[in-house]
Amino acid sequence: MWIPQRLKDGMFLIVLVCPRWLGCKWTVIAAFIAYMPYIGAQFYPQFSTMIPTGLLMGLGGGPLWCAKCTYVTVITKTFSEITRVDSDVVTVQFFAIFFTIYIFCHVWGNLVSSLVFSLDAGDVQDDVTCGANFCPSTASTTNNTNLERPSDEKIYTVAGIYLACMVIAVCIVSYNEDTRECDSKGASIVQLVTMTFKMLRQPRLLMLMPLSVWIGMQEGFMGADYTAAYVSCAWGIRNIGYVMICYGVTNALSAVITGSLVRLTGRVPIVVCATVLHSGVVLGLLWWEPSSHYKAMFFVMSGLWGVADGVWQIQINAMYGVLFPGQEEAAFSNFKLCTSLGYILTYSYSSYICTDVKLYIILTLMLVGVAGYLLVEWKERARANTRSNKE
């Protein structure tokens, strides 16, 4: 039932309207509440419960991400004015702090699921076809006991813990009465919607779109295809959480370190290093044949992917905030539309093509997207030099 969930961030009008009506803080609270029925539906996972709650979750996902990105961008402006530090550097650092905290959901969420799913687990089946040669719905996958669904009792336990965490999150966010409104220079809802669609004509946004779509695709691959074709297939579903904890830790550390390094190196060298690293991991996944006898490799691959993803999350989000000052809501709604498209593409073909083809698609689109990103950086640097020469 992934389709309604992954459509969440593409809701253009709701992404813009909710922050404008409710403000950033109450948009976050409303989005949290919209997530709860989907988690609760896991206790009775039927078509009649999953589809409506998935759609409701989708309606909350887009405004949630737009509100948090706008909020972070707005407070960076105030901090930059007070400290007189360059706003580009402050934006990257603030996004690094936010995403470091956010990324730790991979640690705690996966720790909970793995501890529960590991209870009374059976033996791991060897001699199965996994990795780049993994093809969904083939005889080798349907007869693989490593891919068997956990018991209902374990699923209910995990869902109950997650639902309790959502309730606590709502209480924490709503506790403080202080709020900060989203900054759109007093624009009306109609103006915001118009601004969003007009922004699609800007060359800078169009050049960043392939990389933005790819960010969603590579996240979808790690969350669905890597865990299925490599971890679950060769080592069992119960170990997914432990491997993804490694991904979360390296992701968070990458966000902290690269967010600080950008002050010394600038964005471009860090993005180029992430491109080289991510290309190497993709090629490694094409070559590697996973086996439960070599457990360390599962963590190495997920950890390196997490390092690269930490760069993409920080640098590209910050890039949108820097390129479109005063248009944050429209810019981030376009960004989330692109990443959502990447999610949708990944999940739409996930059940029909083999893993090696998916890896080739990811590698190709990444190279195209990075080329567009570097072109934007070159144009922005040329524009800044022209402006300084005139002054």
C-alpha cells in the first residue's frame, strides 16, 4: 500500500495553503495528526483501511516538509543578520542541524523494529539468488524463507510503539506557545500558487529538477530495493533494522561534518565527493553477491550510502533556500514534488524489473542531475562575479 503514502509530497495546493492558513508550527502539528490513522491502520491492514488513511497521510506529508524547510530558512535569515555571518553558510549549517536530528529516526525506529522482529526468529536460508540478480516474483524469491512476513503480533507491537511516539511528538510540538510565521512577504494563497507554477519556468529550477527527482529515487532504492534484494533476501527481514541503523548513523554524521566543512570548501567540492562516493557504492552493489556469511558488507554498503545521502539532503535543500529567497514555500514545494516523483518512479517499477537495471537507472540519472547542479553553481558564481565587478 505504498502508492498513497508516496504521493504525499506532490500535493501542490495543500503544500502551500496549509502553511499559509495555519502557520508553520500548527501545520507541523496537523501533519503529525494526519499520520496517525495510517499507523493505526496497521492493526487491521485491509484495502478499506489502508487506502483512505494512506491518502490522509499523503495530505499531511507535503505541508509538513514545506513548513519545516520554510521555518529553517526563515530563522537562518534572522541568525545571519544578528551574527553577520554569510547567509549561504548559515543556511547550510542550520539544515545540517535539523537533518542530523531528523535522520536519527533511522536509528531509533529501526532499533525498535529489529528488536521486536528478532524475537523467536528462525535460521537464515543460504544458497539464494540475491543482490543485483534479485528479480521480484521469481521462483527464487517466492521460495526464500528469509523473505517471510513477520507474525501479526510483532507487527502490532511495532505499530503500537510508533503510534505512541506520534502522540508524544504532537504534545511536545504544541507545548511551546511561541510561534514563527512562514515568511512569504504577505502573499495571498492565490499568489503563492501562481508563484509556484511560475517558478517552473526558471532555468535554475529546471536544471536542479533531475537531481531533485534522483534524490527521491535513491532514497526509495535504499528503503525498498536494498533492504529487499540484499538484506532481507540474504540475511532475513529481522536484520533490516540493524543495517538501516548503520545507514542512519553515517547519514547523521555526514550531515554534521559536511555542514561544517562547507564553510571551508564551499558546496561544489563536497557535492563532487558525494558523487564519486555514490557512484562507487552503486558499482559495488552491481558487483557484490550478498551472503549471510559476510555480514559486515551489509553495514559497509548502507553506511557509505548514508554518507553520500547526508550530503544530498543538506546541500540541495540549502541550495533551494539560497537560490530563491522570499519564495521558500514555492521553492520547497517544487523540490518536494520532484523528490516525490522520484519515490513514485522507484516504487512503480520496483516489482517489475531486476535490481541491476534499477542500479543502472540510478547511476545514469545521478550523473545527469549532478551535471545540471554544477551548471547552476557555475552560473551563480558568474553572476556573483559580475555583481561584484559593478560594485
